[in-house]
Amino acid sequence: YEMESVSENSITLVMNSADGEAGFPGNVVAKVTYTLTEDNSIDIVWTATTDKKTVINMTNLSYFNLNGDANEPITNNLLTIDADGFTPVDSTYMTTGEILPVADTPMDFRTAKEVGKDITNFDYEQVKFGNGYDHNWVLNTKGDESKPCARMESPKTGIVLEVFTNEPGIQAYSGNFLDGTVTGKKGIVYKQRVGFCLETQKYPDSPNKQWAESNAYLEPGQTYTSHCIFKFSVNK
């Protein structure tokens, strides 16, 4: 990435991906703009254009720890995902092409539930495959950015994260494979489940599946646009 522009509260980065890079067709110009807003949100907008039909599905993979303590796992956080279904995976961790209901499964976050409540319920195959949660949920918001598609809250700090998006899906990852081998800023070591990711997206492997609501193709003359808002507040 190269910096295209910067202001007091935003930055735009641009990437030029050559035809054939990483096996993807088309000379793609991709941009991302991060904006810090007055209402304590991180507003992210991605755009991309191409000169050949290609596949685009960009997201943000920030890890959040609303407890404010990297030594404390996020399993106590309360998670809500506005989704009646999810896209299951097989043992190779590829989506099967199905959409299954979350009802009566550990995947049901339609009402707030502790992340850790069912995270080691390996009797349920999907949780076993992911060593916890690392799945895509089929959002009921269907691209309506006025409604939060997901919400997390730390009962320790009261910090709340709400997610808004124009995308049809969200990947929720509970840091299952963090193992203490990665050291971050200030020398902090990241252990299992000390961070949580909420990645707005098209469904994984959409180009090879028959999901009408999740088209990841981009044609010449079109502009890919994806939008995600992470809004923070404190529930006092």
C-alpha cells in the first residue's frame, strides 16, 4: 500500500495489484479509507476497479479486546450477531455451500451470549473444526447499514462495540489459534482467545458457491465498494 491522502481524521491507502498477482486476473486498483468519526467510530471504506473480470472480497482483521487487558481472554464478552443462519465448513475448513440455521446450536448469537459459553463444545462438529468460532454468519441486515449486524460488550469495562456494514456476511473469529508465539506492541504476548475479530465480507469461497446474495466477482467498468463501521461506546 501507498498513502494517497491524509487529513486530520482520515487516511486513504492505495494498492496497485498487477494482472496475475497471487493468481488473480486483472490490473486492480484497490483503495481503503479509514476515518475516525465524532461518534467514536472507525469508518472503513474499500473500493476497487479492474480491467479484467476478477474476484474481490476485502475485509478488516483487527483483533479487539474490550476488556482492555491482553492477559484476559475475551470469552467473558457478550456477543450478539443478527443472523438466523451461517455457512458451515468441512474438515479442511472450506465452506460446504450450505446455509444452516443457528437455532438450537452453539452458533446461535441472536440474543447476547458469552463468547465462551459453547466455545469448547466439540460435540458440535463446527466448533470442533474451528477449535472454537471462526465462521461466517449470514446477516439478517442484508446490507442495511442503519442497523447493527453485530455487537460485543465487555461486562468488565462496559465497553461496547457495534458493527455496521453493507456486506451480506460477517466472519467471527475468537482467536483460537493465538498461542503466545506472537509478540505485539509494548512487548505484549498474544495468547489464545485474547482477541476477537469481526470481519464484514462476502461469504468465504463465494465464487465457487451458488449464493445469490454473495457475488464476489468484479467486472471492468464496475466499482467494488465495501463499508464497515466499528462504533464504540461505554455502557455505564
